[in-house]
Amino acid sequence: MLRRCGFVVAFIIASLAAFDASALERRVAFVIGNSDYREISALKNPAKDVVDVSDTFRQAGFEVFVASNLTKLQFEDQFRNYLAAVDGADVAVVYYSGHGFQIGGENFLIPVDASLKQPADVEVQAIKLNDVLQQMRSKSKIQVIILDACRNNPFPRKDYWLRDQLVVASGTGLAQVRSSLNTLIAFATEPGAVAYDGAGDLSPFSSAFARRALAPNQEIRTVMSAVRRDVVEATKGLQVPWENSSLIDDVVLMRRSSRPSLPPVLEKVVLSGAGPVGLDLPEPVEIDGGTITVSIERPPTLGRLMLDGKVVEAGELIQGKDLPRLQMDVPKGTGEPEEMDMLAYAARDNWGGEARGMLVFRIKSGEGAQGEQVMASLEAEQKQQVLERGIHITGAAEAIEDREIDIPVGVGPIPLNLNFPTQDPAVSLKVASYPATGTLSLPDRILSPDSSLMADEVDRLRYEPQIGAGKTVEVAFEIRAGSAASKPATMKLSPTVDPCDSAAGEPLDLQGVVPGLLPNEIGADAVKLCEDAVKAYPDVARFRYELGRALLAAGKVEQARKAIQQAADRGHVRAVFELGYIASSGIGMDVDPEKANDFYSVASDKGDPYGMTAWGRALFNGLGAQRDTAKGLDLLLKAAAMGHTYAMNDLAAIFTEGRNGAPVDPVRAVAFLNAGVERQDMYSMNLLGRNYLSGKGVEKDPKAAQALFQKAIDLGQPYAPASLGRMYRDGLGVQQNLDEAQRLFELATARGDQSGAYDRAALEMQKGDNADQAVAVRFLAFTVALDLRNELPDAQTTLAKFGTKAKTAALKQLRGELKSKIPSSGSIDTQLVKAARAVWEQANPRRDLF
């Protein structure tokens, strides 16, 4: 029976080759294949390219996001999930196969729903490559973009808006890209040239990449050179792949630096004169897959090594799978008294990994009664070993089979805690079915679909779910031990979202894991849920930020600011923006636009769309910063391209009015509003409804306006009630109904719309002798209290004209609605405004109004 030989371990360890494992890299790839275009010609290869290429990256140990036939909205959603996963990664990869072309030297990737009929459509329907690259730069150490997308512009329109210029699309293929430090951008063909689909299922480029990228320990520039040779040969020189590289670090896709796994020192009793005796050495396991050869470094001196009846000499190579069949033949007369011998061997994989093992023999005489007794004892031990090994395999399978484990999303790799029942060195597990999403790993390496692991490693097995993937995945193993029959075992892993994320996650948070909630949608239980999450995961900055959001919603401003600051200090970018928002809105402090802009600019530089929008707005309008309309416009366009509807609404206002030198273009404005409506933004709905009433950028359509206003009202938009109220007040596209107009103006006031409050006061004053003066005063007070930007200066003037009786009645009513008293200081007009503001604030108003 084999035993671990502890007394010679110290002796042998010094002679074993050292294994220096490289630090565990985080590498994440996003593979996209767009084939089924709706408005332009379909492409036959990308749908198949995406399968082979994603398998390639998965084999290489990357976490892989895979997507086919993405619309613009789907790209935004999945790219955000990818960016959350790639945050802090060593290597970030985007591989795109589909339509792509250049306009004015800018490269665009085309979603399957793009039509590009209007000049502004490229801004809201296409994906600018530079925006993708900048986001990757803000998140990762090394960026790799691989484009099998160099095709002619397939759309009939040729002129499009780029920032502040209308540019005519010209040239073929894609334009050369300037890469920043530690970036590689590879093109399927040289700049300005066209890539071909080829005759096979895969494009020539994707086919060559999938084949060449799995060459072990090859640096990516070497891989791309091999790909170039293959594509040139396949296309007879018509297509020449190209890359721009500023890499200063090596990028090895298929890294193979591990060694075969085998126990270094074992012990066995061998009888002399008994003929060839099986050594029962465990088969070496290649943890990364592949084949293993074994060389005999030092054969035993007291007997002969045998394999299939033939002697195995020193230096001779055998296959790793044959190692368990090695035998030893010791001649008669040896082992009296007992003697020691040893066998040293080396296992090598096919990419240079090596491990050494040793078997120490205790040679005993097999002759006479004593020999027969030893023989019987060894046979009994052998039978017991076979029995125990079978039990080990069965127990190992039971530890895994039908296990269902919930794994939280976005908190890093989670130990599976399988309580594996054996550490038998002969037991190993091969990954028979890798999870469809997410990453299996050990603390020292990422597992791939071909990986194996030893029994003593199983209790360190971890899984990290993929952000945005909510489906349960299956992981299957084949459990093996020596010559015993293997057993399959399958377990299920279910991604779960922490209750704090569900209760207080932020929309468009590039470090978040959920679609997110607006501030008014955060419930009362969010604080407790997020306090629990912070306690459970103190190193996850996201939970501290979400706790801050929950505390703000609960009105606990000082505690909220502390939690948000802690999150920002720990690297949560949206928390940096939130500090700026607090400074700009004066929540629990004096309004400080310059301090707010400092936070906004930092968040913007780190790729946060909220930060880009706020900083872009400040620069474009010169709000607390020196005006820079070009940079401000560019930031707003970048934020809109990431799906941020606030930026879309800002751009719509800019192009509707032609602000700060930007050209007036109502059609362009409507394109951004339509994009916002498509993303269910209630502010875009209200603004687009106004365009349908005025006919700016679209034909007048009061019915369309009414539908948009109503949908925005249903979603809680603060200004839409007054928009629809004016339609009923004026009988515009609907039958005049002053009672309905009054109801809507009052709803607008309750939501914080100063214009709606002013219209309600005006509606009351229009009743003449039937007017309730106190009601008019009440809504004028709300107008002034809510008009933080002094957009309605006439309201205060009008309020001052009312008599003391009406003001006193209104003030008494407002004070009666307050749950706590406020100081009675200042003029009666001042008291009215303060009381109105206090009434509105105690109703727990939405923080997302302004």
C-alpha cells in the first residue's frame, strides 16, 4: 500500500524543481457578434465568430461576457455589466465582429437596430469606438480591442453630426486609432481597407485568431503576427490584419505556467522473488489540461522497472497515463534483512511545466513463511486500498452531486465550502462542464474548461457570478482515482443579488450590479439592509455608497455624507459624484458650485456618466467653472452615448435653443428626446410632449403629446402634470376642462413644480369674484418656495399685492399642516414662503427633481 513518506520529505524537497506561480491576474473579455441587422444587409459570420472566439477566451482563463445581435440599448446594458466586472482588472478585452465604419476619422460600431436616416442618428444609434476605449482605460491596466468590423458604410445617408460639425462620411473600412499607453487595437484589415466574410463559417480573421490565440505562453503581438500571416494566405493578399500597440507589459492570452500535479514522495513495500509487483503510482494530473510525459530520472538499483513486460531504463520516456501500470521486479535473496531503494521520476507537460516525484521502496524477502505472511498482509492492504478509494470517489461525488449553492453577485470570488471528504493524492477532479457564465477559481489560479484539480484543492474552490447574469448555472466534474472507475457529479450555482443592492442600487452605476432605483424609490427598510451588507462585506465600497443613498432618502444627512465619503475613499466613483451633488444642491450644507465641480470633474475623468453630465453641463454653461463649450458638449455627448438620459435632455435643450454657439437643430434635439423616451425616461417624455405641441423638430400632434404627458405623470415626473394641465386649461387637443387642469396643477405643486404652482394660483385668480384669495396666496407661496433658480420673479411681486387677510388665512392653513413649528420671524411674505417650503419638505419630496 502506498503511503506518504514523511521522513524523507525534507531531503527530497531540496531536489525538486521550484515552481513560482505568477500572481493571479483578473482578465475579462467582452465578445460581440452582430449578424442579423434589421435595416441593412445581414452578415453571415459574426454569429458563429462569437461562439468560437468566446470559447477561445474561456479556454485561456478569461471571464467572458458573450453577446449576439445587440441593439443599442442592449449594448449599453451589457457594456455597463462588463465595465463593472472589469473594474480594477489587469487585462480588459473587447472583441467585436459585425458592421463598423468611419466618419470623419471616428470609428463606429453598428448595433443591429441602427437605421442612421437622420444626421443626428449616429449619435444615438451607433457606438463610438473611442468612447468604448476610454471607458476601458478608466477601469483596467491593459486594454485590448480586436475588431473584425472594417466594412464600407452600408447606409444611404452620408452626412452625420459629430459634436458641432456636420461631417460627410468618406473612406472605407475603419480609421487608424491613436492608442494610449498599454493599449493594443487590432483590426481585421489595414486602416481604410475592407474586411471579407470569407467562404467558411467563420471570417478569415476570426478563424485565424481562434486558432492562434490558444498557443501556450505566446505574447499577443506574436499571436497577431501569426494571425496576419494566416489571413493574408487565406485571402491571397486581399486582406492584411493590422494593429496599433502601445503595450509596455506583455499580454499572454493562453498562459501556462503551472506544472503537473503529483505527490512528491510516496512509500511502498515490495517483496523480492515475487515477480513483477504493481507500484500503483497515481497518474500525474495536468491541472490546465494537455498531455503529460514521464521520464525515469533514477531507476531503483535493487530491481527492474517494468511496463507491459518490458524493462524501463533510466531516461526513458513513458506516457503519464501509463505511470499507474509501472511494476517492479526484485530478484530472490534481496531484502534479507530489509533494504531501502528509491525511484525518482519527472512529469512534464507539453508547454514546459514540470513536477518531480519519488517512490521510496522497503524491500523485504518474499521467501518462506514470513514472506508468505507479508504477501498476505500486502494483498489485504491492497484490497483495502481499492475499497477505500472507491469509498472516497463515492463520497466525493456525493459531496458535489445535486448541491445547490446561492452565490452573491459583485462581492468577489465566493468559497463553495464543499467539505470534500478526502485528500487522497490519487483522487482528482476534471472539469467536465464549465459554468455558462461566471468564473471558477482557486486562490492561485483561474480554472478553464479543461482544468483539473486535486482532492486537497477542492475545499478552496471558488465561484464568482457574472454581473448581470441571473440564471442558475451547472458545473460538472469527473472524479477519478487511479484505476478505479470515475464518477460524474454536477452541482448548481445560483447568482443572488444582495438585498442592499435591490433596495438602494444606483442607475448607471458602473460599479453596480443592478439596474438601480431613483432616490424616491428607496424604501424605509433600505438603511437596515445596507447596514447589514456593510457589516458582511466591509471591503465592498458599493455597499457603503448604497447605505449613504438610503440614509439620504431617510433624511439622515450627516450619516449619509459620512457613508458616501467612506465609499469615495475606497474607490467608488459614483460616490464621488454624489459628494458633488450634495455640495451643488445644498443638502445639509451651503451650496458650493466650485466644490461640487471638483467632485464632478474627478468622477467624469473616471468614466462616470453622471459625473460627465454634471461636469459637462458646468463647462458648457460656465456654472462655477470657466466656460469651455467644446469640452462640455463632448462630455454630454459621451454621457448620452452611455445611455444617461439626463445628458440626452440637456443636449435636446441645447440644440432646441442653439445655446452658447451650438447650432439650432430641432430635429437633432428630437433625436435625443426619442432616445430618452426609448429608455423610459419620464423627463424626456415630458420634453418630447412639448415638442409635439409646438411642432419643433416634429409635426404637431397633440394626441402624441397627451400620451407622453400621461405616461410621464404615471412614472412620477414632476413637470408633466402641469404640461397636461395647460392642455386642459386651454382646450389644446382636448376638450377644455378647468377642474382637471386645477387637479393637475395641484399635483404638479405637490411634486415640486414651481410653474405648476404659479399656474394654479393664476387659475384661481382668473375666477374673479369667485376666487379664493387665500388659495391664490398659498400657491404663490409654493411658487416662490420651490423656485430655487429664480425663474419666476413675478411670483414674489404678485404675492406682495395680496391683502393681509388672505395672507394670514393662508399662513394659518400652512402652519396647521406642519408636524413641527417653525420660527415666526420676518415679514408675512417671508413666513408664507418658509411655511410653504417646510410643508413641501415634510412630505418627503423626491431628491431627483432638480
